[in-house]
Amino acid sequence: MDVGVKTPLIELFSRGEAAREVRLQAAQGALATRAHEQMALLALLSGDADAEIAAAANATIGAIPSAALAAFLASQPRPPAQREAGR
């Protein structure tokens, strides 16, 4: 899954090179240092093949107050494909 964020940390997870325990920590919101990486990791891990990791990521996303999440998402630049679709 392409989450639209390209950092070494995200790429590590995208390639499937992060150990299960590290993925679980990220899914619980305990790993990333920057907000955009944290949200990208949560989006990526919400579709993890390990049901416990996917559930943890979805629970972490669900625990974010919706107003704060909406404000964060509105402040982020959209990839070109999303900008074109929104026209």
C-alpha cells in the first residue's frame, strides 16, 4: 500500500522489513517521531496481514479525536493523483 509518504522509516515498513514487535509498537502509536510518519504508519498497518497489528492500528486511529484528525489531514499536502481527483 502506498501511503503517500516517503521516508526511510515508512519504506522499511512498506518493504515488510520491520519485525512483528516493531510493527505492533508502531500500530499502538509508540514508534514514529513525526506526525506525518505516525499517520502514514497507522494507515499502512491498518491493513497488516497480522490481525492483531491491524486491529491495534485501527484502534489507535479511532482514539484520535476526529476534529484533531480532520485538522491534521487538511493541513497535509495531497499527492498529485488526489489533487486531480478532487477537481
